Amino acid sequence: MIHEVATLTIDPSRAADFEAAVAEARPHFEAAKGFVSFALHRSVETPERYHLVVGWESVEAHMVDFRESEGFQAWRALAAPFFVGAPSVEHFTLI
């Protein structure tokens, strides 16, 4: 299993709406092939910064199966209007 860690920066005055949009998008992740887990973390020190942490069976499950799905398009449609910069995405493995 790997974790996708996406660093997302939004306008903090829109945090409640952003968090609602992420909650609405969550089922699109859960329905994806290779999905394992989902969590959204908000920075205490930098409240405009979030980490979306999604567990996948493999990098391919995220980068191919999910990214080429309608679920990914739905996620982007819901969340992208809140982004003030391009998300940064990395994949991590547990050691």
C-alpha cells in the first residue's frame, strides 16, 4: 500500500465550504479501484494548508485507475475552485 499526500492551499475564509466539498467528493475516492483509506488534515499553524492523505493499493491505482476515472473529474470539479495554487502530490510508503 502507498499513501498519496496532496498538499492543498485554499483561502482560509472558505474553509467550511472546502471541507464540505471534500466530504461530498469522498465517495468518488471510495468507489475507485485500489482505494484503501481517506483522511483530510488541516494545519494548525497554517490554516490555509491541508493534506489530503489517500491510501491506495499501488501508485498505478492512483495515477492510472483513479486519475483516468470520472470520479477524479468529479473530485476536481468539487475541490479545484477552492485552490489558490496548484496542489503538490507525492506518494509515500510506510517503512
